[in-house]
Amino acid sequence: MTTMNAVLAAGGPELHPQAAEGVQSVAWLLIALPLAGAAILLLSGRRTDKWGHLLGTAMSLGAFVVGVLAFFQMLGQHADGRSRLVHLFPFISAGSLKVDMNLLVDPLSISFVLLITGVGSLIHIYSIGYMSHDPDRRRFFAYLNLFVAAMLLLVLADNYVGLYIGWEGVGLASYLLIGFWQHKPSAATAAKKAFIVNRVGDFGLSVAIMVMFATFGSLSYQDVFGQASQASQGTITAIGLLLLLGACGKSAQLPLQSWLLDAMEGPTPVSALIHAATMVTAGVYLIVRSHAIYELSPDARLLVTIVGVATLLAGAIIGCAKDDIKKALAGSTMSQIGYMVLAAGLGRPGYVFAIAHLIAHGFFKAGMFLGAGSVMHAMNDDVNMRKFGGLRKVMPITFATFGLGYLAIIGFPGLSGWWTKDGIIDAAFEKGGTSGQILGWLALIGAGITAYYMSRLMFMTFFGEPRWDEDVHPHESPKVMTVPLILLAIGSVAGGAFLILGDRFAKFLAPVVGEPEASHRLITPYTAIVFALMVVGVGLAYVQYLRRPVPRTAPAGNPAVTFARKDLYGDALNESLLMRPGQWLTRLTVFFDNRGVDGVVNGLAAFIGGTSGRVRRVQTGFVRSYALSMFVGAALVVGALFLVRI
Amino acid sequence: MSTVYMAAGDIPTPHIEYGRLAPVLIVLGAACVGVLVEALAPRAQRYGLQVLVSVVGLVAAFAWTIALGIGDQPHHVAAMGAVGVDGPTLFIQGTILVLALMSMLLIAERTNGDSPFTAQASTVPGSPEERESLVAGLVQTEIYPLVLFAVGGMLIFPAANDLLTMFVALEVMSLPLYLLCGLARRRRLLSQEAAVKYFLLGAFSSAFFLYGTALLYGFAGSVRLSDIAAAISKQGGTEPLLLAGVALLSVGLLFKMGAAPFQAWKPDVYQGAPTALTALMASCTLVAAVGGVLRVFYVGLETLRWDWRPMMWAVAILTMLVGAIVAITQTDVKRMLAYSSIAHGGFLLTGVIATNKAGLSSTLFYLAAYGFTTVGAFAVITMVRDAGGEAGHLSRWAGLGKRQPLVAGTFAFFLLAFAGIPLTSGFTGKFAVFQAAMAGGAMPLVIVGVVSSAIAAFFYVRVIVLMFFSEPLADGPSVAFSPTTAAAVAVGAFVTLVLGVIPGPALHLAQSAANQLFVR
């Protein structure tokens, strides 16, 4: 008890969760329901085509209900007792490696559970309409359910092995869904690219897990974090950097960002759920969950912030140059996750804003992606914004909901993004020192660019003169699609204030990530600067894309524009640094395999075959020669026994 | 009168523990009933009666064996020390009985009323009499008592605690088999040739066995294994009489196992014999032979192990390599499996040589695992038929996987088990014997074992490739389905899978059987 008090007094997390009761004790249902949905839909084949999408949606909604009940039960518990363990089964017992499959229901995981199941359910509902004409709608819902199950396992596991299984599970679901339209070679390639780039990150995560096992002899959060302070600084930093590599892969942070833009080949609900709201934020979850490691390693933390800032700028710059509405949003996603990673790297005040921004972003970005899907629906699946324009009149609901998301992301005062993003910028300056100043100013500039590219997107799509193709007749989407848009828009508007006002979320998360030193200041000197930069960004976009007509074909830009259009030459870099040398290495090994290994193997095989052919002739079929061979054999056996005697 | 003899102490009345010997007695009794059926029952009813008697006899004996295994502990010798009823023996006997039951399913198989055995063995192949007997629909139902006698011999062989009992068991087991080998319905000349070869070479090896027994009697003054062991400890193992006796006895035993260089009979006999009988020989006879080897080397010659180990090492290595290498160039499925069986004999010897509890238990497990896979594999062979009987030549199996995916898939599964691929019983068995051999310090043996497994994998996989990746023949073989054969295949596949996926219970059973070692 004294140790626990000491831990609490230090503001650290509570390390000894109690056993779960009530609804929380059946938290496994959260994972089991969507998993069962996926299994039923995948195994039953075309028989479930008629109602498969309804089952998938029901499973997701069911998980949401369980999540909400567990959440309210948690609210009824004392702040010290909100971390609850659900014991499931002993998973691995091999030598000294023992992993129990337990679920950890605590404020951090329940926040994710509500986001995943809540936004996930809305996107399930939206997809009923969006995918209604697709012959493979059942398969689509099966994959969505699979994703929800894996993502919930990722956030609910109480150990790194469970997290890793979920991590790989969402990777698989992401692969399957990016490549959902396999008939498109571009989709298949994008799926492969996402998978391969993620392997690099997963490699980091798996090595981190191995180092943890070697160091601590256990992989449960409780043991690892409890013993973290006893490990050497070098080990902790190594673990932190390896975890960061994992986070970079999954969250599309530099230098593993290249897959996210291509991943937009998948159906738009997938982009909204997996590649905006939930899966890509898993890296942020990983860092915040492992905060006990990062708090012991300033070096690892610094690198986290650098990665975050670099990515938030890179994503914003890419977002400025894209004419493809989904790719512009994808660049924005990269950028916003960069903010979250930055916040997660800043330490205790940042964790709350990282997760708060993550949740707010989950709402407004999912809303905007679904809005983009609604626009594409209206525009015959065209994604080129240069052929949009003036849609606000024909699609009022989509316009309104998208507009609210837009205001939220650019940080319009009072909306979600303003609360959470300003908090991150503020926390960066709070860090103090030169690094704090640099991070803070770069984050500020990023906010300005965000305002510019999002306004550009907004103006090109919804304002100005229509530049539609002739056979396009835009119309508002059906209710099954607009209702989720409206619900997400409500979240975009109110989510931030709800979480930040009165330090509500900070207090809620305190048992996990610790109490921030001071209460959050709502208005800081930087608030005005952020607002000013936002106005500048919007104004610039207004001048460029609303005052002047937008050309239907993209004008040849200057080198800077080309740089941004080519995703900052990320692919070129990967190709020259990794792909080409990899191909050379492959050729070399193939050469060696053909000439060296095959030669030896074939020679050996020929030798054994030849021996076989020769020995076979001894088998003459004459019983007299068999008898002779037996006699000789018997003589040899007798001789051998006597030989041993000598 | 008898009291006079008793008082004189000349011939004591032997005390027989009928309860402990019951499994053997039931099987032999059933065989005798079979003979009576043959003599008394009308021709039309013999087939049904014989199958009934055989199955009931085998099942009853198996049930009794289980009862003995559970209830009769600690184990003792029986029949004045002539027979040992102990854990390993009961495990072996139980295995033999189940495998015999499975083989019986193949032997009793009838597709369109055709038995795999000849209608009348006494007719000359190709003669008018043969044709008449076929047309008359005669059935050689004597095979059932013969099989039961052979099984009875197999049950005694690993239990025999003295060399003379063992010799009698050897003959009881072998003589019916010689006869049965010549009773194939098709390709009768090949079958009869196999029978004669088996008989001649078997008689030759029996002579070795008997000569070895005589020499050991000369050394120890007794044929009892425990007495021989005692004599070796007392006198030290320097006597030429002892060494020559051990060598010749080993020759007799190794011949039955088909270990190199005494393997020559195996391919010819396995190919020529009716496949149902090959299944019986490849499973039950091998189990019995290895059981006998285990008892002789663990009980009688255990103290002499430093002398016989080098020789047995050489035999094991040669056996594994010869089996694996020569199998590569075989073109007949049954011959290929015969060589595979030789190689597996070598793997079994690595477990025998370990002479410790782990070696014993892993050998027992291997025997059971291999037995089920073998019966299943031969059962599949009986199903794949051409116009002239079974499609023996490998080229006829090309593309079978495309026309008969289930049959070919099951056969492929058995082949993978032979090759020792994980998730099959073959892997578990090999792993267990190699582990035991390594613990016993026989690293070179293990290396040779693994290398020959790799060589062997080639010809197993080649058959799989042939079945699944070749174009089917236009006039390819068809699959003759019969419920009994299918049952044997299913049981074989099921056990092969279970022992591969959850081997724990079976390994535990083998361990507890081996726990007390052999009684003396």
C-alpha cells in the first residue's frame, strides 16, 4: 500500500489493476462480437449476402454498447480503482516466457474503445449506403469487423504480445481493405506497399518486444513499467526508439510515411475509419501507453517530438499540392498525427492533448472523409477537386457537416480542433529551452499551413463556379450516409470543449498517464498568433482559389510545388535508398543460389540418385544371392562383435 | 502317481497364470475356433463366421490387454518365468491387436464380392481349375485362422522371456505368414515367388536364431534372458561363446525387422504379398519384431551394451541409409514403401540403442505411430486399381490428385507422416527417438537419421508432386471404394493426425508403460 501511495504521490500511474467486475468483466465481448461477425461473414459465403452488412453493423454496434456500459461503470468507480484487469486465459507458456491473455480496461483503453466502436459503428452504417452497389459488400463488412476486433485487441491487451497481435491484425485488415478492389492494379500495389512499409515498423516493434523480454523477463505492461526504472539508460532508449519505429510505420510518420497517400485507393469508408480515425493513431497509443519508458529516456522523447514536427510539416506541405480530395485529406491526416506524436513526445502535459486531439481528429477527419465520399458519390467517383466546385448548393448537408469539420481542423475558436491543437502548441512552448521554442514555432507554422490547404480544399470543392464534367449530376446522398455525417459533425464541434474544459479529460486520464503539473490555460500569448496565422492561411487560399477561377487542369508549378506534388520525393528516396539496393542484393543472392547452392545441391542429389541406382542392382531377385548377402552380413556382425573385444 | 514325481522333484507342475496370458490365449483360441468353423460350417456361411470370430477374438484380447494394463500392477512374469507381462509388452501387444484389427478390415474387404485373396490356393495360376474356382465364387476362408495364429505368435514374441519360447513364437508368427504371402488373387506367380523367398530366407534366419540360442545356452547354462544377464555380470563378457551367440541371435532378430544387411527379403515380399497382408506384416510383424529386439537387448544383453552397441550403431546407420537411398529409384509403390519401412526400422533402432527409459518409451510411441500410418497407407494402395488389380507402378498414380483429391490427399498426408513433417505422428515419433538417442550420446546416429530423413523426404514428396502436379492419365486407375477399407484409412489418418497434433496423452501412455521397464 505504501508503494502504491508513493507511486500515486509521485503522480505516476497505478500499476496494480484490480480484477474487473460487472460489465467490464465481459470486456472480451468487445473483441468477440466483431470477430464473430467477421468469421460468420467470411465463412458462410454468398448465403449471407442479403443481410451480411446488417450483421456486421449490429456486431459493431453491440461492441459499442458494451463499451459505453463499461465506460459508465468506470465513471462510477473511484479514480484510483479505474484500472481493471479481465483475466482470460494463459496464452503462452514456453520456458521462462509466460504470457497471460488479459484485457486491461482503464481510462486510456476505454477512450479508444469508445472512439473505435463509436466512429466505427457510424462508418459501418454509412458503408451500408456507400457500398450498396458493390457485389462484394459482405466481404467488405467482414473485413471492417475484423479490423474493429483487431483494433480493440490492440488497445485492450494488458501486454505487448496481445498488442502486437492486434497490431498485426489491423495491418492485415488494412491490407485487405486497401486492396479491396483487387481488379484495380493500383489498389493491389497500394495494399502491398502499405503492408511492406508497415513490416519495417512492425520489425521495430517486434525487436522492442524481444528486448523487453530479455530485459524484464515479462511482457505485461505491469511488469515492464514496474521494472523500467531498473533497466539501463541505453536499454530504455533502445526500447523507446524501437517502439517509435513501430509507431512511425503504423502512423505514417517520417520516414515511413509513404504508404498512407497510396492507401487512399481503398473505399472511402476505409480511408475514414482506418486511415484517418483509428488505425493510424495506433502509434500515438503505443507511445502514450509506453510513457513509463519514454519518461525515463529524454533522448527517445526528443526524437519522438522531432519525428512529430517533421511529419506535421511534411504532411501539411503535401496537402497543399494535391488535387485529389482524398490525398489532400491523407496529407492532412499525416500532419495531424504529427501533432499527436509531437504531443506524446512532450511528456506529461502532452499525453492528454495527444489523446484529446486524437479523439477530436477521429471525429472531424472521419466526418470529412465520409463527406468526401459523399461528394465522390455525387461526382461519379471522381476525386479531382479541379472538376468540383459550387457543390454547396446541391449538397447542403454534406457541405454543412464538412464545413464544421473544416472549421474544427483549422482551429476556429470554440470548435474541437482549437481546444486540442492549441493545447499541443502551448505544451511545446511550455517544454522550454531552445528545443521548446523551435518545436512550438514549427507547430505554429504548421497550423497556418493547415488553414491554407484545408481552405483550398474547401473552396475548390464547395465554392466557386461548377467545373463539373458534362455527364455529372450531383445530388445529396441518402439518409443512411448523411446521418453519420451529422453525428460526426456534432463531435467535431463539441468534442474538444467537452474534453478540455475544466481539465475533464486530464483528470480522467490521470490514473494512467499521471496528473499534469498545472491546469491547462485556455488563453495563452500564442492563441492570438495561431488565430492570426489561421486567418492568413484562409486569406491566402481565398485569394488563390476563390477570387481567381480554378483551372480544370493543374498548371505547371514551380519546383516547390512539384516537390510537394511528388510527396516530397518520398517514393524516390525509398526507391534509390532501399528498393534498388534491395534488388541488387536479390540479384546477387539469386546468382549465388543458382551457381553455388544449386550446384552443390544438384550434385549431391545426382550422387545419391546414382548410388541408389547402383545399390539397387544388388537386389537381383534371386533368393540365393539374398541368402549370400545375409550370410556375409551375419559374418560381419560376428566379426564386429569380436572386433570390439580387441 | 503325480505325487511320486512331485516328491522326486523331477517335473514340477507348471503354474500357469491364465489371467495374465489371456490375450494370447483368446487369439489362439479364436484361431482354433476358426479351424473348427472351416471344418464344420457350410461353405456359404464360413466367410461371415470367420470374420466374426476373428473380430470378436481380437477385440476381446484387446479389451483384456487394457484391463491387464490398468489392473495388473506391479507386473510379473508368468508361466514359470517363460513370459513377461509388463508395461512395454502390454503396450506392444495392445498396439499389435489394434493394428491387426485394422489390417483385418483390409483382409476381409470385398469389392463386388472379390476378396483380395485367391479363390483356391491349390490351383495352378492360369489353369482351367483356377478359372473354375473363380467362376464358382470359392473363397479361401482359411486365411482368417492363419492370420489369428500369426497374430498369436506376434503377441508371444515380445513377451517371451526365454529364448526357446521366443523361437517358438517366431515360428508361430512366421509360418502362417509364409503361407499367406502366396495367396494373392492377382499376379499369383509373383505372390507365390514372394512366399517361397520369404520362407527360404526366414528358415535361414531361424537357423541363425537357434544357433545363437544354443551358443548362449552353452555360455549361461540357461535360455532364460534373466539368467543370461546374470551370467554376463558374473563371468564378464569375454567368452567367444557369448559373443558369437549374441551375434547370431541378433542376426535372427534383425532379419525379422528387416534391418540392413538382412533387408533383402522385404521389397520382394512386400511387393508380392497381397496388399492387405503387406499391411499386416509392415505394421504388426514389425511391431512384434522390434518388441522382441527390445526385450532381448534390454533384459538379456543390457549389461553387455558396450560390446553390442558399435555393431548396432553400424546396423542402424546402414539400415537408415540403404532404406532411404534405394527407395529413390523405386518405381513400384509397394516396393517404395518396403524400402521406407526398412528406413523406419533404422530409426527405430536408434531408439533401441539408447537403452534407457526414454529410448524405450520413444520406441514404443514410434511403433504405434508408424503402425497406424502404415496400415492407412497400404489401405489406400488397395483402393487405387487398374483393370488388372492394384495400380502398382508409380507412373499410374500421375494426376490422381486431380481426379480423386480425397484419396490422393489422404495418401499425401500419410507420406508426409512417413517423412516426419510436423503436425503428423511421424514428426513426433522421430523427434522422440532422436531425442532419446541424443540423450544416450548417439549424436552421429541422430545426424545420419536426420540426413536420411531428408533423403527419404525426396521420394515421398515426389509421389505427392506426381499425384497433384501431373496431368491425369487418360486411362488412369479408378478408386474402388469399400466401407471397410475406407474405415481403415480413416482410422489411420485420424490417429496419424491426433498423434501429431496432440501427442501428449499417447506419449504419456508410452512413458508410463516404459516406466517399470521389462520384468525379468
